[in-house]
Amino acid sequence: MEQNPINSLELAIMELEFNRTTHELTRYVPSIDDIFAQRLTYFLIETRRAAFAQANQMSTLKNILAYFHVSYMTYYDWRFKWYHLLPSNVKKWIN
């Protein structure tokens, strides 16, 4: 059993998802998007890379991938699949 408590980022994402889903379920015809955890993880990796770059803070790809427990092989596979979906404000910082 993992000993680490839920961190504030995980808690915020959980709260957003709960509120979004609850709101959709109150509609006559709910429209609840599927969540693809791997794709979301890739987007979070790239968002973190962009944030570090924008703040002129050094962080290696190795450190960011370790934070998310993702291997280089997996990251590059995901990048090949989903890079084109990233918003332009993220793309401009990670090229």
C-alpha cells in the first residue's frame, strides 16, 4: 500500500472532474467526455515542461518524466501520437 497521501494537484484534478461530471449528470442529456489517462499524463508532462521554460527554470526531461513515472520510450511514443493536439501556447515553449 502506498504511503504518500493525495497531493494538492491530484486533489484539484479530482475536484474538477467531480464538479464537471456532477454538472453534466444534472443535464437532460449528459455529455461526459471519456478520460484517457495516458493522454492526459502526456499533456501534463508537456504543460510542466512549458511552465519551466516560460519561467526560465532549468528542469531536464529526465526529471520531469521521473516525476510522472514515465520512461523515455513511452514519452516519445506519446509525443508522436499527441503532440499535434497540444495548444499553441504550450508548443511554443517546448520545441
